[in-house]
Amino acid sequence: MLPLRSNEHASRLQMKLDVEKLFWHKCLKKVKIFKFEGAPIELQLVKCVLKSAILVDNLTIIRRGQLFLGNGEWEEYRIQPKVTRDQVRKRLIGHLPFFTRLTVL
């Protein structure tokens, strides 16, 4: 593969930025994620949400899962979380916008 010339590189970079802007969500303010175990794929999901939902002011990570029973009723899993609150905070803190509040339950 030949190296890109600077103008080709700039063009591709601009294209990438334009595509990313298509997926920006300006209305999503609160995000709750259940049964978070800290797996790499979960971290990628949170980073993607934070990158695309540019106005998230409250991110809540709930380490326990919930089952929807119907009729507006939820039941909490009785399984202990695999990661501690501090572990979750350490893994995510560098990816939070300064105005986003992180709550780990």
C-alpha cells in the first residue's frame, strides 16, 4: 500500500468526521446501562455512546441486571456484580466529557 499524500489524508479524515457527525445525538441526555461487567466490548459501547451522544449529562452504570416482567414491572438479578464501583470509574473516567456526571451503582 502506498502512503497517502497529505491532501488525501486530510480528505479521508474530513470524510470520517462528516460520517461521525451524522450519528451525533443532540437530544440524548440520560443514559442507564444495566448489568455492566467491565468487559472490553461494554467499555467500547459506553465510549461510543459518549462520543455520539454529545450532550449526555448523566451516565448511570448499574452493575446488577434487571428483567422486565411486563406491565411496567422490573425484577433485579440476584447475581453479585463482577466489578467494583471503583474499577468501573477508573475504566471510564478518562472518556467522560467534563459536564457528564457518572453514577455507578
